[in-house]
Amino acid sequence: MTDRPPLSRLAILGDLERSPHDYCVLTPPEEIETAPVLEILVEPRGEDGVAALLAAAGFRSAGRTRDAALFAGATAEGPLAIALRTGFAHRGMPFVRATWLMSRRQPQEQAVVPVPAPSPEDRLLVALLTWCRDADSALAPSSRALASGKGLDDRYLSGHAKEVGLLEVFVEATLLASSGVATVPRALAARFRRALVAHSGENASLLIRSRFGRRPRRGVVIALVGPDGCGKSSTARATEAILARVPGLGVRIAYLGPWGQIRLATTRLCYRLGLVPETIPWARRFRARLRGKPETEDSLLRCAWKAAKAQARGLAYYAAIWLELRWRYFRDVRPTLRRGGVVLAERYVYDLAFVHDSVSIEAYPVLRRLVCRLFPRPDLSILLDNEPDEIHRRKPQLAVAEIAHQRRAYREALSRDALPHRILRTEAGLAAVAAEVAIAALEAEPPRSPRKDA
């Protein structure tokens, strides 16, 4: 990276426009100056050249999803992710001819920089066929308007869809979009896949090769931590909306905090039987009584009994919590990681290091540290930080002194265990913080070897 100030988005697009590489901006022109993710189509032979141009502008490679190569960096307006596509395919089988799309590019005059963009027909083809591929995705309102509108070249649309073996699928998807259907029926998504495979022997060969070809980026876990009221849930939702715009990248929000959203019967049983941690450190009081420096008026025998009972409760409770969190990790986190996606974790097991149900605790230090050590570490922990008074104003659940204590404890825990982490101040507003988290998620270094738990 160079030491020069970051370029603006328009300057980067201007450099791309002056380069010899053919490209097409897929992001709607009205969003080019504000969108957190810019999607650009380039010809395969020009991908390395455009990547070098982005590197010269200070962008770093952030791996590759099933659809695009990702680059992340800073611009004069703030953090930005760029997704470089070389085509539109499902498991290696093309469903939109990128060469046809590039040959019909049109300058978007309403944009500040008249960048080349797809024709309305190609925008509709890409939107509807991608909608069929990703059965659970939503269709943008602008694409619905195109599907319902007039003045498009129907001959080109039908010819292009027929060329890739998806004419019937495209016609049905157009009818569904114009009638306001929210998500594509799974039957139509299955027909989309079958039609692609049956279209040609080359597609079947591409499907087989895709299973043994280059794998997408490994998945990453981003843990959002901090005291109650620092904005973990809001930041997770806003970041999810940003990352959902990255082509081919799966995103999931998972709650991995020890308190709330209980799923396993073993954890519920602990609460029902009263097997919860003692907030009074009876083990420490017992040791103090042995040293002749009592911290309570209880006898040695009574201290020993209470300490043993407290340790038994703690052992049962923290074993149940560990099983609970591992089950959530198995169900919510691991599938997304295997597909190369991003998991945004609201809270993490580290809460056990110094609090119980959002209240500071001193008892069971060995048990609490053991549970934290035996749980998979995130690829990056982000501490959402602000002044205690401001956090209390936002959510007056904890006292200001308790919030200040937890802020210090989070910082010490992340530094003590040498965990990859960042501290983000939240004064800049939700949109700016979410953009920072999204870029950090793309730049997070995934493990070089498969995870032990995967």
C-alpha cells in the first residue's frame, strides 16, 4: 500500500475508464457514490489488470466467493468493497453470456461518471436468473419494474435465455416477478438447475470440474462483543444488509452468548433445578479461613460445605453451557463456514470470562477460562466501544460503573489471550460502523488449515 491519501470512488472509476480493460458496472448508477459494495464485470483476460489497478489504489485482495473476486479498501468517502465478476454461472455452468452483455453495454448518463452499464434487457436477465438460482433471495423493486414494463427487446431476451437452455424458466420467472411473488418457488429453482445440466454435455463437464476446482474463500466468524447497549444487534443487522450485496457470499447472524435463546434441555434443566453459579466466591472464602484470615463468620466446616456445593453447581452449569454453545455452533455457524460465508456472532463465549448474566462475577475463574479455551475462537473480535454514559443512555439496563468495569474487562480479555481484535468507536453512527465491520469481515484472515470442529 502507498502512503498517499485514499482516492475517491469517482477517481477509481475514472482510472478504470482510462485503462485498456473492458468492464461494466453492475451496481445501479444511483448507488455508485453511496453503495458499500461495487459490483464490476470484467472479461477474464482483463481480471488481473483490473486487480493490479485496484491494488495501486490501495485495495487488498479479500479472497474469492463462488461468483467474484473480492477487494477491500478505503476511499475518500469511507470503506468500500469491490466484487470483480468474470461471468454469471451456477457451479461452473454459465446462465448469462457475459460476452453478449459486454457487447451491449450502455453509458449511464445519470451517473456522475458515465460508466458503462448493462442494457435493461441484460439487467433483467441477470436479476431473474440469479433469483431462480438463489431460491431464498429477494428480487429488487427495480427488477420487478423491468419485468412488468414495456419497451424491452423481447427477441433478444428469448434468444439469450434459449442460448443457455433457460427459456421456459425465464418466462415463468418473468410472470412471477410481474405478479409480485416475493421468493421463487423451490420447484422453479430445481428446474433451473436441471435445465442447465441438461442443456449440453459441456455444462455437465463444467459441473463435475467445479466440484474439484478452486474452492471459494474459507468462512470467517466475526464476534461482536461489548456491554449491553453498545449496539451489537443493530450493527449485526446493518452489516448483514451490506454483506448480502456481495455476490456469492453467504451471511448469517448467530447468537453465541451464554445468556438467553436456550435450546438444549440440559441447560433448561440446570435452571429449573437451581444449578446456577454462586455469585459469592465460597472457594476463596474457604482458602482464606484455612490461612487464618476469615472473610466471613461461618465456620471452617460450613465454608468447606458451601464451597463444595458451589463448585458442584458451577461444574454442572458450565458443562451445560458449553454443550449449549457447541450445539449452536454446530447448527448455526459450521454450515455457513463450510460454504465460505461470514458469520456475525452477537456476543461470544468470552462473556463467561468476567460476567454471569450481564453481572460481574469472581467465582469459578478456572471453570470459566476452561470453557472459553475449549470453544472455537473467532477469526476477529470487534469490541463496540463508547463512553459509559452514552451506552447507559442508549440502554439503561446496567449501572454506569458496571458498564465501565465491563469495558475494561473486555479490553483486558481480548489483549490477554492475544486474540485478533479491533476496537470500534460507535460515535460515527450505525451506517459507518456497519461499513467498517463489513470490510473487516472481508479482510479477516481465515485459517490456513481446516478448523478442528469442521
